[in-house]
Amino acid sequence: MKIIVSHAKTLVIAAMVAGTTTGLATAQDSLTRADYERPTDIPFPEENSYSEAKAELGKMLFFDPRLSRENNLTCASCHNPSFAWEDAQPTSVGTPMSRLGRHTPTVLNLAWGELYFWDGRAESLEEQALGPIQAGGEMAQDLDELLVELRNVPGYVQFFENVFPGEGVTADNIGKAIATYERTLVSAEAPFDRWVKGDDNAISEAAKRGFEVFNTKARCASCHEGWNFTDWGFHDIGLGDADEGRYEVLEFDALKHAFKTPGLRNIVERAPYMHDGSLKTLEEVVDHYDSGFVKRPSLSSEMQELGLTASEKSDLVAFLQSLSSDDPAVSLPKLPN
């Protein structure tokens, strides 16, 4: 559901920023804050329910270079936990050390996703998990050969049998295990979350003003909605590259140059930005949305020149910085032999 910024909501957001508790704010402040409240549970599909052992197996596979043809790349090679599960490069590097066409998207908070990859070509996280393993320019592994390799590792044979009794090492089970681990990758509580829960000192005054701009004049919440700041939809935001994005999956003219809305959690750690990694800083991102986009027939209706002031841009960046959480360090798994 889109966030509609009516006059009433604008007043509520302004009251939140000011910390007032009168009139309209008293009646609706808690409801407005609930729009950004973190979920308490991670959703897992019935057909791939959670177990600690399955997540542990998925973590092993995620960090195992044997999943790549040359035994030199892992899922974490691109989805590095040190960079909020991205890789700090404009576009990814695959096999054989070739530059790919798109920036690595984060795997944070994908348990709440709907379609996967920048163009939405995977309908489940299980399908997504197997995609890069097989892709010729990425890990370039033949699945049949991978199954033979893993079935020759006694430790893996035992783990798969424990997690998937009577099924063992199969391609579907590799996807299920990795997807289960990926669903556990959830950004921790950020200063913004503490402010949402009522700690008015959790974020700066500039961040509070930036949150108001985010929801009103800057129109960011038209696509970046909810606790993870994404509608999971696809939009042409006017980047100048030739990549046609979602149109390559569904050939509708309105989807030309449309890419999935990324969530904004831990966005500071995920530079550079956009599907092509073309914008180096959050300041450049804000300038792009303000007036730097390419105008064309497929451009999303949300993209309009905003006329933001220098102080409003600075406040927006301060707000985005408040979305970074101090996530626990990720330990490397002991891989089976």
C-alpha cells in the first residue's frame, strides 16, 4: 500500500519531528510511528520452514567456494557482511574475474521480499539462491557437477541427511538451505527505530527534519515505504544507462528501465548506489532525485523536480544515516570435508 501524504499526515509527521503531543498528533502519532515499526518475527514459507540446522547448512554453502566453478568465489564474495551484504564496487565481479553489468544488491531483509534480483526475474528466494551459482558470468557452476562434488564430501552428506531426511544433497535443497540462511539476515535496531519507539534523543534534529522532508516534499515514501523503506516494486527513476531492467523480463513499455526499489536499511554502508553503481554518495543520490534524472516516456510518475534547498538535502542525508544499525559481526562457518 502506498503512503499517501495528505495534509493530515503532514501535520502528524511535523508533530513527531517537533515532539509535540497535542491535537492531531495525540490521536494519530502512534499510528504514524507504526508505519515504520520493525516486525517482531521473520516470515518463513510453509514449504521451506525454519530450522537452526537448515540455517547452519545454508551458511556453510553461502561461504563455500566449492559452489563456484573455479572454487574461488562464494556468495559472500559479492554479498560481503562488512559492506551490509554488498561489495562496495560499482558493479560485481564474476568468473573469470569479469566485470558484470549491475551493482550487487544487499541480501539484508529479503525475508519480506516478493520478487528478487534488480529485475525481479526470480519469484522466490530459493530460486534466487541458485541463480548466481549457475550464471555463466557469475559463479559459473554446473549444478549437476556441484551435486557430484558435494556428495563426495562426507560432512555435507551427513548435514543434508540431517536437515532433509531421505532427500539428501539435491539442487532444491541447496536453494532451500541458502534461502533459509538469507532470511535470517535482518538488520539490527538502528537509532531511527529507537526514535520510533519514543526515544526523542535517539536521532539528531537534522535527521528528524530529514524524516519530514522524506515523507513530504521529497516524495521518497512514494516508493520507499514501511519499516524496510521499500514497496518491492519496479520504477524507472531516470538513470542514463541503457539497461532496460524489468522490461527484459516482462516486455511492457511502462517497465523499460524499471528496477526494484531497494530497501534503505544500512544504506550508508552500501555505497556506491543504484543498479549500475553510478552514484558514489548519498548526496549524489539526493541530487539525482531532486532534478538529475533523465526524462523519457517510461519515467515513473513519482519522479518530479523537487526544488529541495541545500539544508533540506543535508537533512535528508542525516535521516538516511540514522537507518544504520550496529549489526553483530558475522563469524565464518567451519566447512565440512
